[in-house]
Amino acid sequence: MLVTNVLLSFPFKCLFSSAASIAVSAVGLRKNSLSFSGALAAVMVGFTLTMASYCFFSCLLTFFISSSFWTKWKSDKKRKVEGDFKEGGQRNWFQVVSNSGLPFLVSIIYLFEVGFKERPIDFARDFIQSALGMTVFGAIACCNGDTWSSEIGTAVGSRTPRLITTWKKVPVGTNGAVSIVGIAASILGGLIIGIIYYVTIESLNYFGSFSHKYPPQWPIILLGCFSGFFGSMIDSILGATLQYSGFCEAQRKVVHQPSASSKHICGRNILSNNLVNLISSSLTGMLTSYTGYVVWKYVEDFHF
């Protein structure tokens, strides 16, 4: 009980949130996963999400570590097919906000409506907290699933992926291109976020953070798979229709900005990749919250 009181106390949570967000951002800056502006944005986002919930922090940390790893994995191969390839990813502030904009805003609302107390998902007795929590969770699972899908799919997927809107074969690196490997990776990316959220909840319960009985939390794992897959599909549809993809004859690579030397493959030059990430993660977060409400109602009604 003493450990629980310390972990959930405002001074400790504030100190932990500050130290953890600064430490993770510093590592990202040193390893070129973040630019300086990206590191500053990451500190702000990390502090806010951690203050709201340790579950949010664990999911965000998992996303940062895993996405950084997969972004750097087989970078030599990605450099050959991506015209806008960046060593290490090096996300700037706008890219950080695009991936975490909705979780950041919802976490602020969470702090005002719920406070900084840890609570399990329980739509029947704690609707606002559960709805907000699942929105944050769904957005992070979407981003993780989409990152795993694009990075792993580009590195080891089919040499001729297919465009999601027409199912025609397109070059590797085309916006909206999908493959079996990429789809599987999106589901696994969401799954790991679901497992991390579930383990964090049960760990908090083990230390006595929750004094009341609450419904089973295992649906979070299934919702993680759903969010990773659905988010990746939305991202691919938007990418295939509202993002430009062309093949540059001079570079012999896929590019995402039209030029005199590029041949159009698909999409209109309307949205940037950052805006696509923001839209897909926001839509997925809100849909995950609603889907969670339906799933937990079913689980409680049938006593699973």
C-alpha cells in the first residue's frame, strides 16, 4: 500500500513525468530519431500523457522505441527506394504532433475531467474516463501499427505491392501500397500496444491501485489489433488518393512531390504524410473508443 501511495502521489507522478519525458527525448535526440524541435515537442507530449496515466506513458514509450527501431532497420534498402529518405527518421516537432496530436489534446481533457488517478477501463461505471482512455490508446495503436506496416513492409515486403484502391502493382514506397507482410505488421504493431496497456493495468492492480472490482481488461488486446489494422488501412486509402506518389526517372526512386522528372503513379498532391497520420490516428482513436464501449457492453452482458 505504501508503494501504491507513493506511485500515485502528485509529487512523485510530476517528478516521474518530467524525468521520463526528458530522458526519452534526450535519447531520441542523441540517436537522431528526433530533431531538436521534435525532442522539445516530445517532452511536452510525454509529460502530459504520463501525468494523465501510466498506461498512456507505457504505450507511448513502446511506440517510440519500436518505431525508432523499425525505422532504422534495413535503412540501406529503404534509402534505395525512398526519395525523401531520412537517416534514423529524425522526426521534427510537426511529425511528433502529427502522431500524438489527438492523444495530447485528449490527455489534457483527461486531466481536467478525471485527474491524474489511475483507473481501469469500465464504461458502465466510469464512462468518461474509459472513453477518453480508449481514444488515446486507439490513436497510439494506430500510429504504431501504421509505422510497423510501412517500415517492415518496405524492408521485407513484396517487391511489387498493390495499391489499396485499385489493387494494381506499384513500386515499393508508393503511398497507399499494401502487402501481406505490411498488413500483418500493422496488426502486430497494434497488438503490442494492447498487450502493454493490459500489462500496465494489471500491474497497477497488483500493487493495489484499484479498490473496487472492475470488468475484464483483456478486450484491450483485441482492440489493439483492430486499431493497428484499421488505422493502417485508413492511412493507405488517404495516401493512395490524397498524397502524390511518382517515380523519379533521375533518382530511380519513388518521390512524394511532383517534378519535371517524375512520372505520376497515384494520388493528388493535397495532403502531406504528416496530415495523413494526424487524420488517420484521430479517426482511429475516436472509433476505438466507440468500439470499446460496444465490446465491453457485450463482455459484461454475457459475463465473459
